[in-house]
Amino acid sequence: MTRKIPEKWQSSIKAVKAVQVAFDMDEKIQLSIRKQALEAGLSPSDQIRNILGLPTNKRPKRPRLTVSLAPADYEVLAKKYQLLPEQQLEIKKRLMDDLIHHVEDNN
């Protein structure tokens, strides 16, 4: 018996079938590709696709930085900012302020 995939998941079928390929190469080459991507406003993955002559998603992506925070990280940051670990939104605001000040201080 085959199960029917829900309609809302139909658009994800291709992504599920895709296989991620990781490249272990010289650090200088990786850095060069990352710099090219940054200068072109692309993700490193899209830059690699361009180099290989593969199509990329033409929709503009929202530029953003990400970091994964574990519950223990929120505890450390809460102490740093004198907040409660549950105040994640306020912690995020403080993190953004720290990142902005870091860039301003280093430019």
C-alpha cells in the first residue's frame, strides 16, 4: 500500500530527493569560493552551482546570519545580559547589538 504525500509537502519532493555533496579541499580554495560568493551576494552553495554551470534559485534571499544556540548557551547569555534564559527575544536583541558594536568597533 502506498501512502499519498500531503498536498502541502508536494513542493518539497525534489528537495528531499536531492543529495548534499560536501567538498574537502584546500582551505585557500574554500576561502576563495566563499569570498567570491560574498562579493556576488550569493551563498557559497549558489557560487559553487554557478562555477559548475548549474542553475540557481533566482529569487533573492533575505541576507541573514545564523547561529545555533543550545539551552546552555541561553543560560550563559542570560547571565551576561542579566536576563532570564527564557527571555530569548530580549537575548536575541542584545546579541544583535553586540554584533553591530563589534563591526563598528572593527571598521
